[in-house]
Amino acid sequence: MLKQNASFYSSLFFLIVFAAYPFFNALSAAPIVEALPESEIQYTCGCNFQFITRKGHEHSEATFLQWAYGEDAMMRIDGKLVRLKVKETGGSSKNPSDLSVGDTEKYELTSGEWLVKVRTTTTQVCKPETSGCEAYGLRARIQLMAGKDKVSFDATGACGC
């Protein structure tokens, strides 16, 4: 009887592990997005995105994604600097001075391995009477995918000069 119980419990253990494997595998497979070190950030005209703080309302100073207009985007994924081709896939595509709060833009950033979808909503624009203002604020939804690996999160950002 004892031997039968041991066999039953052993079989039950393997069944639970087998059934739970996809769940634990999905948890461990999510890509890790890291802040770009200061040495990798380009201070030029383009777009940059920061992690949202735990409060959820403010942006942190940790830039994790950026691109200069007309150039590849840079993002640090799983400890490696990844260069991504930037393609606008829809939205307002307006001059910053023509944008309104609530306007949306969509981008697809691609590398050989990664696909990053960025959907932005304009949150802050230049006032018409403000001369020299060339940047606008954004809220963004970032979706990062490679095969079955995927992660989505919200961010803040800005585009302009």
C-alpha cells in the first residue's frame, strides 16, 4: 500500500509540474527592458520615452527608448543595446505646432528579433503664443515582442527638438 501511495504522489507531482510549466515559462520568458545609460542617450531632435514612476503620474528620468528623427531607435533589452528601425504606422503625423492634446500616433520598431509597437497620445502641446517651443509631451503604450516572449507597459515621453 505504501509503495502504491508513493507512486501515486510521484505521478501527481509530475502532472502538476507538467501542467504548470507553461505558466512558469511565461513568467520567466518576459523580456526585461532597462534604462539606457547616460552614455547611450543622444540629445538631439527625436522622441524619447521614460518609465512611469510607481505613483503612476510622473515620469522618471530613466529613458528606456529613444530615436533621433530619421535614425534607428535604441532600446536596452535583456542587457543588450538593440537598434530598431522606426516606421510610423498611423496617426496624426503633424508638425508639433499643429498638434492637439489627444492626438494619437503609432509606430512599429523592428530589429531581426524584436518588434516594438508604440502607441502614443499627445498630452502636452506648445501654446500658440510660445515662440521657440518645438516639443510635445506624450503618454505611450509600449508592446515588446519576440516570438512568444512579450511584455506591455505604459510610459511617458516627448518628441521634438
